[in-house]
Amino acid sequence: MTQPARLAVLISGGGSNLAALMEACKDPAYGAEVVLVVADRDGCGGSTLAEEQGIPTATLKVRDYDSREAWDQALADTLKSAQPDLVVSAGFLKMFGPAVLRSFPGTIINTHNSLLPAFPGIHGPADALNHGVKIAGATLFVVDEGMDTGQILAQCTVPVLDDDTEETLLERIKVAERAQLVETVGIMVRHGWRVEGRRAFLNRAQ
């Protein structure tokens, strides 16, 4: 039997995306297991969820290091110790530096709550509302050195309703985003993916 793919998941909060991945991993047919959870701050609910399931966790706060470069190297070393096949940035609010990107070329993915390349950064739903768009959504992409600029693996859409607030739109995006993350990671670990220039492609079952 093929060994499940090893996932390292990076979080900054409650870990709703992590929880969805952990639930999916309970099914052997999904093809993956979470082997490490890394948070960038204390008190993340996602870390508690992982610990309750016996998954190793680590907390690496930037302020605990002499420089951002030192933090980035520590993150790279922590991730490498788990030997992940895929690194999933799931609500992780830090950009990666050269040490991490060199250690995991093309195997770090991030989920973002807008339809990139529109509305990058941390205010995607608010920016969507302020621009009056009628369709919002979420994007899963391969991480590069830019802010939300990597090759797009998958996107999903949600309608923007006339009475939406930032909070109501964000909640609907989160539901679609979680489903997309679980589905796409499953395809990636079972069938693979490839990047060609600015485009990324999911391999499908034959």
C-alpha cells in the first residue's frame, strides 16, 4: 500500500482549514496525513486541535529571533525535520523568505480569500466589496517570493449579495475555501501537479 503523503500545515489562528484537512486525512483513501503544524504566534486554536490528535506542533514567533532571516531559517529547518511532501499555508499570516522557498521549491501552497490576481493581501473580502464586484471567492496557489503572486492551482466563486458586509462575505468565502483546499490537496497528493511558466495544472485520475 502506498504511504500517505506527508503534510506540514502552517497556521496563525483557529485552524478551520487545518481541521478540515485533518478530518479528510482520517479516510485512508484521501492519501495524506498531517505530520506537523507550525504556528507563528501563541494561543492558536489550530495548535490545540493538532495536539489533541497527537500531531507534533511548533510555534515560531518572529520576535524571538534576531532577524527575519533567522526566523525564516528556523522555519525552514523545522519544516525539513518533518520531511513533508507538501507544505500547506492555511491562514498563515507571514511571507516566506529565501531559506523556506529554497528548501521547498514548488511544494508550498497557500489559500487566499479572493480571486487572484484581484485583491491580494490581507483585506481581500473588504477590497472586493469596496470595488463593487459581483463575484468573489478563494484561490489556491503555489507560493513564490511575491505576495499572493504564485501560479494558480484552483479557484472557487461565491456571489456577492447586495446586503453583504465584510464579515458575511468572508464567512461564505471560508466555507467554499475549505472545501476547495481539501479537494485540491487530495488531488495533488494522489495524482500530482505540474507548473509550466505562469500556469499550474492538477493531474487527474486516468
